[in-house]
Amino acid sequence: MANKERPIHHVLHKDTPTIVLGDCESCDWSERLSISRGCCIICRSGRLFFFLFPLSSFPPMCKQIQKMPVATLLPFTATPNRKSVSPTSFRLTEKFILLLVFSAFITLCFGAIFFLPDSSKLLSGVFFRSAPAESDPRPGTDGDFAGATGRDEKILAKIRKDHEKALLEAKDTLQKRAEEIKQDIKSEKEKVARDGQGRGGGGKDDTLPEIEYVRPPGATGHDPSDPDAKEKRAKIKEMMQFAWDNYKHYAWGSNELRPVSKQGHSSNLFGSLKGATIVDALDTLYIMEMYDEFEAATEWVEKNLDFNMNAEISVFEVNIRFVGGLLSAYYLSGKEVCKYVICKLNRSWHNGSGSIVCVCSLYSGIGRNWPWASGGSSILAEYGTLHLEFMHLSRLSGKPVFAEKVMNIRKVLNRLDKPQGLYPNYLNPNSGQWGQHHVSVGGLGDSFYEYLLKAWLMSDKRDEEGKKLYYDALKAIETNLIRKSSGGLTYIAEWKGGLLEHKMGHLTCFAGGMIALGADGAPDDKTGHQMELAAEIARTCHESYARTNLKLGPEAFRFDGGVEAIATRQNEKYFILRPEVIETYMYMWRFTHDPKYRQWGWEAVQALEQHCRVEGGYSGVRDVYASSPNHDDVQQSFYLAETLKYLYLLFSDDDHLSFEHWVFNTEAHPLPVIKRESADRSNQL
């Protein structure tokens, strides 16, 4: 059609969309708008314009009008030369482009749902339709709108009033002398500090109930009657003295010591908190009768340990090391400062840490999870390792909220289905469902099982729920995870989505001691069987030490590819002064008095002295299979809290921190059994 030809318009009736086909040059733009309301205009160049207006006022300006059905109103490019194709059809390339755009949109939507950091919240809203915490079932009314308007006016009035007040205060301040302003600032700071102490639980009279301190039996021991044990225990005390003196000399107040470079070291696990080694070692100093060092440590705690800071900390690490260490120091010594410092945590623990989260702000109490943990899931060993400490926090503070929090965690776990009776390591805190089906009695899972058993024991065997949960879990572990190698070594594998990984971690070696500790209460006369199982695990873990060049255990060892109890990957060959194998030796010695456990413990002492002792303390090593040690330059705080303490108790008499009266938290901090009569008195308070 030439440019001078009259445009042809195809129009339906006035209430349906219309397509007008014509030249851009044949009429001016305003005329085209006037005749094309509710129409789609296609010019000769193939451009398509939409005008979605009703056609009720369509003017009969065109003489040549033909009715033409329209299949749909989708954007397309007209192709005048292809007469066989209707105006609503697409080229193959155009269809392909549309398909690509649609596919990209769908991919983006699913990516946003499943892979963004907070996608779990979105998923829970989409699939679970969880109701909001607070909702008003009544429908909105005009009265509601009027009320909202009234509230807005009140808020605006308050803002104006506060603004006027601030202006008046500013004018008054400008009229004061500089000395008066400084004094006002000082007074305000003192007032804020006093208010902060009151909120943080620092006030002695306002926060804590009066509880008569009674030292549990076995807090202090005596020299062993066996001369050999006495000599070896004295050597272990000297090791503690050496580790402590170097920390005090090179890293006092820091979280940990770098013994090779002779300087302080701080991990991000503790945020801005300081003094992890001091708090972790308090009870070890007292147990070993290093009273001068204990006094210096408690003095530092009183003057320098501060929880009133804006810092994110690992709930798990601060709980087992700081809270557990201070609780233990209080119960052993009666030092009131330890109790009062713990209760400075009231505000932050109360707000956030009892929730199922791994990281908590000490200032606000707001929590979150590690982003690497199965899409921000909570970790079984972290939220499941609060029970012992929180029960004692409630007892000392007189606030049941701590006990309520850990019992609520149990309620969540009780209502969940357990795959094969096992507890996966990851739990989504938003949906309340398991994350990845990865089960381990070692890292990420270990102390959860330990605390089920010890919650029962610490309650003077009144916590029947904790007892049942523990023995049910142990039965599932034995059925699904415990295996025996071709060489006769019993090990605890890991379970990943129904498949076993035949690997056992150093952390898993605590299980020998745990099973021995719980054997006496085992159901169905399984006490003997569980003691045999504990002994087999202890033997396997000893073999993991004996099969290395340095006679120290690797971080993990495997039972596949023709090897047994040997680390095959470079990132599993390091040793960081861990205590779990020594812990099992100590429990097995207490229950059996088999001399091989003391012998194995002494072998570990000799290896520590030969390969880990350096001029500035004790260091971990990077490869236990190397001919000579390559030190990692970190003296871990748990070396003083756990490894040396368990070695010392291995060569002590059984009445020193007797299991009848004490339960060790997962950082080896002894907490007293809450006897029935003691619990009754606490309830009355």
C-alpha cells in the first residue's frame, strides 16, 4: 500500500477491542488517538500500539469499515509481506525469544525462593501458611480507619511536642557555661551506667535470690595412695602450671595464646569478649589446688569480664566455656563474683539465646544462624547443648525463663519425626523441619546426646523424659551407625541421606565415656553390653593415636579403601590438643579400674610433652603422620579446661569430683547434681 493510499480500518463493535491498520503518515497523531480508543494501531512499519479504552465513544469517522475477529491482544510485529499469516501469529524466532524470557522469569522466581539467604522464611510463608503471631480476626471497618487516623494524629502531635521540647533543651544548653555542660554529660553517663547494671542483672540485691552456698562433696581431693599415680598426677599439674604461666606472661586477658609467636590470639567465636582461657581454666586451677593462680583469675573476672557490649557471639561456645566455667568456679569455691558475673548475662540470654539460634547479640539478644549451616539452619549440637547450664542459671537467678527455654527446645524435637530414630544435624528454625539428613555423633551432633543423658543424671535421675530420649537415641545409633571393621575395630560412622560414610571423628571418641556413664541405667539389662561397647570404642580411638608417627590422634580417621583408623585426607591429619580420647580413658578407668586406661593416658602425656610443648606453651600440630611436628601456634583454651583436667582426674582417686555428686558439661566444667531436697528448696525460693 502506497503512502498516499487511504488507511483501512478493521473494527469490531464498540464494546470490544479493535485493531486499526493504517499508515503512520496518512493522518496526524491526534486524529489517530481520537479514532482509536480501545484500539490497537499497527502502522506499515510493523509497530504495535495498545490503547485500552472503552469504545463507547468511537466516532464513525471512517467510511471503509469491515468487522474482523481478533483472537487475542498480544504484542507482535506485523509482517505485511506474509499474506498467509494472520496478524496474531508469531515467527519461530519470536516464539523462541518469548520462551527464553518466560524461562528466565521462572528460573529467577525459583532461585529467589530456594537460594536467597532468607528463603526459608519465604518458603514457610508459601508452603506452611503460618499465621502471624498477632492478628485481628475482625474485618476492617470505617471505625477502624477513623481510629487509625486518630492514632496518626496523636503520633504527629507527639513528634511536634518532642521537637519543641528538644529545641527548648538545646536553647537552655547553649546558655550554659562549658563547665556546666561537661558536668551534665558526666552525670548522664553515670545514670546510664547505673540503669545498665540494673537491666543487665549486675545489682546484687535486685537480681539474685538469697541461696545458701553449700559446697558439694568432692570439690577438693587428696593425694593418691598409689605412688606411681601420685607422681604422674604431679607431672600433669606441672604441665598446667607451664601452660598457665605462659598464657599469663604473653597473652593475659586475650582469649587464647599463640605459644610459638608468644602473643595473644582471639577467635571470632567470642565476638569482643576477652579472657576465654582465664574463665575456661578457673575450675582446673581450683581442682589442682593452684589457689594463687585461681585468685588472680577471679580478680581479673571481677574487674575486666564485661558482657555489656554490642557484639555477636557463638551461643554454644560462650555457654559451655564462659557460663559453664563461671558456674563451676562458683560451685567449687563459693566465690560470689562468679555467680554475679554470670547473671550479668540475664538480659542477653533472656532475649535471644534460648531460641534455636547459633549466634546472638549480647546487646540486643537478637539471634541468627551460621549461613553455611544448610541454608541457615540451627545445629543440633549447639541448640541441644544448653540444658545443664540453663537449669543452673534458673536455679541461681530465681528466673524460670532459662529452664523454660531448654524445655521448649525439647518440645520442638519431640513432635518431629526422626528418620530411622536418628536426629539430623540441621533444623530449620522457621519451618520447624529437619534440614539436610546428615547424622553424626561427632561434630555438629555430639554433645546433644551427651546432654540428654547428663540432664537425667544432674536432675538426680528425676528427668525421665531426658532418660528416655537418650536411650532411644542410643538404640538408633547402635542400629544404624555403629559398625565393626574387618580388623575388629568398632567405630561410629556418619549417616548422610541414608548412606553411611565410614569415617569417625576425634570428637566422636567422647562417646566411649558417654556410653560407659549411662550403662548403669540402661534398659533391659543391657548394662554389660553397653560397657563392652564403650570399651571397644575406647580401643578404636586409642588405635587412631597408636597408628600415627607422633602418637597423637588425627581430627578424623577412616575405615575404607583398605585402611582402618587412619586419616587419608590432608585436612583430617591435624591435632589441636583435643580432649575426647582422654575423656573416655578417664570414664573407663573410673568404672573398670583397668590399668590400660591409665597407661594409654600416660602415652598421651608423653606425646604432648615431646611434640606439642614449645618454649611459649603448648601448640597443636598440623600433621600427626609427619616425622616431626609442624606447630599450628595455638594453645586452645579447652586444653587447660578439658585435656589437662581429664588427665589429672585419670590419676586421681574416684572420690575427687565423684560422679555421684557431679556432672561434667561438654567443656569438662563440673556442675553439681541437683539433689531432690535441694531442688525442693529452690522451688520454694
